[in-house]
Amino acid sequence: MNELLKINNLDVQFDTDEGRITAVENVSLSVKQGEVLGIVGESGSGKSVTAKAIMQLNPGNTIYNEDAEVIIDGENVIKFTSKEDLKKIRGGKVSMIFQEPMASFAPAIKIGDQMVEQLLLHKNIKKEEAKSISLDMLTRVGITDTEKRFNQYAFELSGGMRQRAMIAMALSTMPKLLLADEPTTALDVTIQAQVLKLMKDIIKEYKMGVIFITHDLGVIAQTADQIAVMYLGCVVEKGSVNEILKNPKHPYTKGLIAALPDVNNLDAPLKPIPGNIPSPLDRPTGCVFRTRCPHPTKEGKEGKIDMKLVEVEPGHWVDQCGAKCG
Amino acid sequence: MSDNLISVNNVSVNFDYQENFLSKKQKIHAVQNINIKIKKGSFFGLVGESGSGKTTLGRAILGANKISSGNVIFHDDDKDYDLTNISKLELKEYRKKAQLIFQDPYAALSPRMTVRDIIAEPLEVMKITKNKEETDERVREIASKCRLNLEHLRRFPHAFSGGQRQRISIARALVSSPKFIVADESVAALDVSIQADILNLLKNLRKELNLTYLFISHDLSVVAHVCDVVAVMYLGHIVEIAPSKELFKNPRHTYTKALLSSIPSIDPEKQSKAIELTGEIPSAMNPPSGCVFRTRCPNPGHDCKGGDIEMGLIEVSPGHWVDQCCASSK
Ligand SMILES: Nc1ncnc2c1ncn2[C@@H]1O[C@H](COP(=O)(O)OP(=O)(O)OP(=O)(O)O)[C@@H](O)[C@H]1O
Ligand SMILES: Nc1ncnc2c1ncn2[C@@H]1O[C@H](COP(=O)(O)OP(=O)(O)OP(=O)(O)O)[C@@H](O)[C@H]1O
Ligand code: SF4
Ligand SMILES: [Mg+2]
Ligand SMILES: [Mg+2]
């Protein structure tokens, strides 16, 4: 019920000089109204590519599979090609906060002008109204001196301020769905806490659905309701935050949790997951994690078990191979 | 012979800023009056909020930023280099001995060069090796120390994952056999598992190659695990320095306490006891007088409010230094 976003069987590939790279494989996810889905996974696991697929922001060399579905409000947006259709998702229904705050702002246009312009593009309102909404949003994200900031360029703001301005811009169109890609990675923990609190309040107030991408499990634990763990383009485990963090089943999820530095025991050595992530050019067949699995089953190790999520507890899904080796 | 490899004495770095060509020139006080000593063979951590001056200080120590006042001394075995008073020739020598590992493993590696060429480039630029054979040998040696697959040296960087790319940039930084490494947010973009792996690698290489590190990060939990000593920066100033364990057990400065309390817990049910900070970070063009943190301090002491007590570190226990205003206000 009231599912805002549903992704079914999404594959994303890129044509490159060295051949075709599979960046995302058979990903299915959903987000309800008012729900925060956290996506975790290491660098290169396909988190950003998945989010960009929702807004059709992947570049020209991208190939989506025929039967992929990205359904927002009953419409399969992955088939959208016309400008009119794309306008409905970008900035209207869906807003994205990017990994690099500088990338969201045009360097030579003032912050305020960009916010106003974006609102005028997506809402049927007057310029003055757009300005007052923008100023209000800047205030709400905790920026003081909003009139002055409104007239500044992105590079003139500190990192934390820039990130908050970006969040204000993404929220100002009141999207139904917010895609936040590492929104707090560049911030120190005190500013991060400030920004997370404010995002949570606004999400609640407007009942937005949110995809929150990060590699920080602590941030996920404090922010998300649901969690999906990605490895090499695949979702290997998903479920409620409580369940996944307290009762992880997949060896990769367990490895991620074990690798967290323990601040209560500074003498404990750091425990990385052994081995290297394969290059996207040599993706393993069968279970994508098998080359690094600490206790693989015989069939799993030989790549004989196909990737497929199975439900091990109500609402807790694990890849079938990872569920067996433990 | 000194125990220290680096002495930073009263260093300030200012940048000029002008809104437009008609307006008055202003100064950005990026780094103010910093004093630190980095022991030979240590892992020195530098944490602090975005814009507090960590990168600027790191670059000043590498001789890559102009130092506005004060000096930086590099104590080599046989001689001292004073970076504020250094000849071109000496600066060249120093560049071989002090290297930077870049923040972003994606942006730092040229996509059109093979991994071998990327690692070899500093050797060629600094004319360290005499011929191609010697270069190749050195590249292979350092690549295997950084646990890179030697068969992959002919590949281009885009075929590698974030963690592997970070190892490539570490190999590149280490190829000229430096003694001192500045690692600026070298693991921030990586997930926890790869972070742990890279940090273990840096730790092992420290012993093997006799390295000293300045490790810049905003992730306190990571810093605590690898660094011997940690300095906390806020708005251009170091507000506290202590051995890592001491800093975690016994933080004295209010900003340090706020930092430690804000590390997000992985337990979703754990009620957060974070000391909440509100308000904006003041501008580095116009920092507050007295304690620079006082405009955001949740419970400033009676003496702090006026901003009359000048910033300056005092030693509260062996090796544990705190800004004097905070040390005395409670
Ligand atoms: N335009 C592109 N062309 C070719 N390959 C690409 C392109 N964009 C992404 N990739 C590849 O797709 C894979 C997934 O990338 P993605 O950016 O989604 O990772 P991520 O999970 O967001 O990682 P990070 O945590 O580093 O941001 C990577 O192997 C990446 O190199
Ligand atoms: N080249 C420059 N010109 C003008 N101002 C600069 C320059 N470099 C840095 N600054 C300013 O100096 C201050 C310190 O910046 P610095 O990059 O050292 O911070 P940092 O602690 O490394 O932050 P982060 O954690 O975001 O990397 C900031 O106010 C910044 O805007
Ligand atoms: S010196 Fe005073 S104002 Fe500054 S951090 Fe300490 S208590 Fe707060
Ligand atoms: Mg990404
Ligand atoms: Mg920096």
C-alpha cells in the first residue's frame, strides 16, 4: 500500500572502451510514503547509479534492460524520453541531493537565483513567491543571514553551509521522493548531527519518501527505517534497520559491521573484509561475493548458485547463497 | 638529534579576499598561531570541522602553501630544513622527503596513464632513478608492498575499485622513499571495510619504511584507532591536543566533547546523548575574539563570554594540551 517508488529488476550497464560494464544487476527496491530507505555498500557498488536511474540522470552510454521498471505514482518512468515527461520527475516529484555539493550549483550563478529559477521551472508561481519560499527554506535548514547568503555564490560558502543550501534547494520544491546521495559525508559529526535532525523533521512534516545513500552505518542506524546492502551492483540483503543491524545474515553485511571502528575499545585492531573487490570488468558468476566469502559453501564457491533474494524472516531478505554460508 | 621530525612554530596562514575589485581587501585567517611537534615514527591525527584549516596546515607543512608568519622545521637525520627560509635546491630535496596522499582516489589519478606510469611519474619528474630498468624495478617493489597485483600495472585506473585506486595513490606517494606523509582525508570516500584495510596498510608500512604521518580526517572513530596523538582544530586554531586514548577518555575542550558525543551509534535504539550545537560557524574573515568557539558553545563559562581571554594552549596533564580559556573556565 501507498508505495511511492517501486524498482523492479533493474539492470544498468555502461558501454566503455574496455567493454560493457555491469554496474547494477537485478535490483528491486521500494519506498513507501514517509519512509527512509538507506542504501549502504562500498565504493563502486552501484548506489549512485541506481539513484540516478530513478531520475534518468545516467549518461549517454547507459543501457537499461527491457523489462526494468521504475514505478513512481503508477508510471514506469524508466521509459520516459520526452522533455515533458522528464520534467515531471526531475525537480517536480523527485529531488536529488548530490554527492558533491559543488556539482549541484552552477559556479557563476548566485545561490538564490538558482533556487528561484528551479522553483519557477517546476511550480506555477510568481517570482516573488519563489523568493520567499527559498528564503524560508534557507532559514529552515539553519542558515542565518539568509538575504546575504541568497546573493552569494556557492564557492563563498563553507562546506557545511553549502551542503545545507543544497538540501534547502532540493527540499524547496516539496518533492514526494527525495534522493540523498551521501548528503553529509563532507561534514564533521557535529554539523552532521545538526543537518540530519533537520532533514528528519522536514521528511516527517511533508511525509516524503527518501532514499538515503551512505557508507556510514551509524548514520543509517540513526536515520533510516529500511536498509538495503549493495555489493558489486547487487542487493545482497534488505529489511528493517533494526533487523539487519542486529541480525545480519549475509557475510558481506556481517563484514561491514565488524569492520566498524569500535570507539569503546581503541586497542582492538581494525578488521577489514579480506580480499579485494573484483574489477567491474571481471564480475564473478553466481554469488558476486564468493571471491571474498570467509566460509563459502562448496556450490557457492564454485559459482553454481545464482543470485536471488529469499525471505528468511518476515520482511528480511537475503541472497540465497549468502543465507546458506553464513 | 631531535625526537621530532616536524616542528610547527607559531604558524599562521592568511589568504587575501576581495569581494570585487572596488571593495576593501580582507584577510581570511585560515590557520592561526599553530604550534605542534610531530614525533619521528608517529601517526599524528588532525580532526576538526569543515573549513577549520586542516588542509591549509597540511599544505603549509609540505611547503605547498605560503606561511604568513611563524616557521616550519623539518628535522632530517643530518640537517634541518626551515621551510620559511629555504633555497630552491633544498626545497627540491624536501619534496622527495615529504609527500601528500590525495583526498580523492578518483580525481587524483590521470585516466589516460597506466598504473605503472602513474606510480613511476614522481621518479621521473624528480630524476631519482637513472634508467627505465631501475624505474621499473622500483615501481614493482613499491606496488607489491602496497599489495597491488603486478599483472595489473599495465591497466588504466578506471578498471579498479576505490580501494585499489587508493592503494595506487599510496604507492605513488611512497615511490620516492619519503620520510613524511600527509594523508588528507585519504579514506573518507571509502566504505568502512576498505578504510580499515588501507589504514592497516599504512600502519604496516610505517614500520617497514620508517614513516611519519600527518593524518587529516573528520572521522574521529577512525583517527582514534590509528593515531598516537590527535589535535582538534576549530576555526583556524588547535583547541586541544592529546594522546588518542587520553583524548577519548578525558576530553577537556567543549568542542572536543561535542565531537565525541556526536559520533552516530550503530545501535538504532540507542538514545543519542549528543551535545547539540546550534548556530553557524563564524566567518574565518571575522573570527570571534577570545575563544573562537564561544558563539556556538552550549555552556560557556563565566569568563569566556566577554571574549577577553586570548587563545593559547596549556598543558593539563603530560602531553595533554587544552586551550587556556576552556581549561580554566570549569
Ligand atoms: N558513466 C559511467 N561509465 C562507466 N562506468 C560507470 C559510469 N558511472 C558509473 N560507472 C561504474 O559503475 C559502478 C557503480 O558506480 P556508482 O557510482 O553507482 O558507485 P557508488 O556505489 O555510488 O560508489 P561511491 O560510494 O564511490 O559513490 C562503478 O564500477 C563505476 O565505475
Ligand atoms: N586558496 C584559498 N583562497 C582563499 N581561501 C582559502 C583558500 N584555501 C582555503 N581557504 C579558506 O581557508 C579556510 C580553511 O580551509 P581548509 O581547506 O584548510 O579547511 P579544511 O579544514 O581542510 O576543511 P575540509 O574539512 O572541508 O576539507 C576556509 O575558510 C577556506 O575557505
Ligand atoms: S572556552 Fe568557554 S566558550 Fe570556549 S569552548 Fe570552553 S567553555 Fe565554551
Ligand atoms: Mg556514489
Ligand atoms: Mg580539507
